[in-house]
Amino acid sequence: MPSHKRIREALESVRTVERLAAIEHERWAHWQQYVHDQCERQDDGSLVIPAELAARWQTQIETPYQELSEREKDSDREQVHKYLPAVLDVLI
């Protein structure tokens, strides 16, 4: 079993950070595309978020993870599973 110091060094290595950053960018880009697809594009290129979505997302922003619905938690868990292979590769 690797020592805590070796684990920390492996997790903080440039290679690991870059791999996780690429996963994060992919996650963010997917979310942004979803948001853009829900919006109404204006003639000037700006986007208007429908009021009901803005309200729902604001509620989710303000809700601690523990208080989310199971469906909302599942969505967050799905994202975590995208990171786990990279973390496990470092630890194993």
C-alpha cells in the first residue's frame, strides 16, 4: 500500500492534474451545451434562460447535497464516476 506522501505526490502530479482537468472540462462543456440548448438565443447571440429553469437551478444551487432528491444526487454521482478511473489509476 502506498504511503500517504506517495499518494499525495501522485495525486498532485502534473499528469494527474491534467488528466482530471480534461475530465472536468468535458463535464463543464457537456453541462454548458445542455444549458445553451435550453435557452432562447437572441438576435445579438445572447441567451435567455427560461424562468422556470432559472428558478429550478437556483434552488439546486442553494440546496446542500444531503437535501437533494435521489434523482439529483444520482446526477452528481454520475459525474463522480467519470473521475474515479483517473483517481484509481493513481492509487493502484
